[in-house]
Amino acid sequence: MASRLSRSGTEHFDMLPFIGLLMCVLGVLLFVTLSIAALAIGPNVREGWLPVNHPDRKKVPILVEWDGSTAVIHKANKPTSLAVFSGANSSPNPDFVTFVNEMVANRNTHYVIFAVRPSGFGSLQALADQFRVKRVDVGYEPIPQDKSVRLLKGSQ
């Protein structure tokens, strides 16, 4: 970076090389930041949901992952996998019926939130209706087929 004398005899400093160097450093920093973010979002990272507390509603969410045949119920941070239907005649699984009855008993303080995988979209409404007809509040949100999900602390 050389200084030059202008026609008036004053020194002139060229900033163009400095700006080019600064842009290269910023580009490298951006690349490093994006690389670290990509590693953090890599495989086997769980998605965390944080239900929003509304002043008019203070119910506790119970997360149920639904893939079309199996419901993974998250109660007390302990996931339990249940087949909704058992046997060839598609009769309801007694353990799942017990869960529905628990939710009916606690419908004033709890609600069910479904994490629905693409394979479960077709049968979600039939499953949710088992809770709705018994006046249990339900909600649902789509998630990718292979992504695990959990409710974040402070929500239960």
C-alpha cells in the first residue's frame, strides 16, 4: 500500500486493497459460521418444542408422536411406544385405550399435542377424533419422518 503524491502535493492513500482484504476475512468468517451451524443441525439432532403459555390456558401438554400405526407417548420425559390397533381385526390396543381414558380424566388440566409424520397424515383425524369426541383438547404439528421431537423443559 503505497502512498502517492497528488498534483497538489498532498499524500493520497489507496483503500481498495484494504477493503478487498477485509471482504476476504468476512467471507472466511461467514464460511466458518455456516460450517459450525451445519454440524450442529446434523443427523440425530432432536427437534424441541416449547408450548406457549397463554394466560387463559394453563394446560399441560402431552406429546404423542404419530406415524400412522404407532403412537409414541411422552409422559414425564419417558417415551412409551404403543400400537394403536392390535390384532388382525383392528381392535383398539388396551394400553392405548387406557391412555385415552387417562386423558379424559385429566382433560381439564392436560391436552394432547400430536407430532405427525408424513406416513401418519392419512389417519391423524381418525386418531384425534378418539380424543375430541371425549372433549379432550388436541393439537398437531407436522414433523419430518426421521426427526425425533421432544417438549422442552419448562413446558411440563
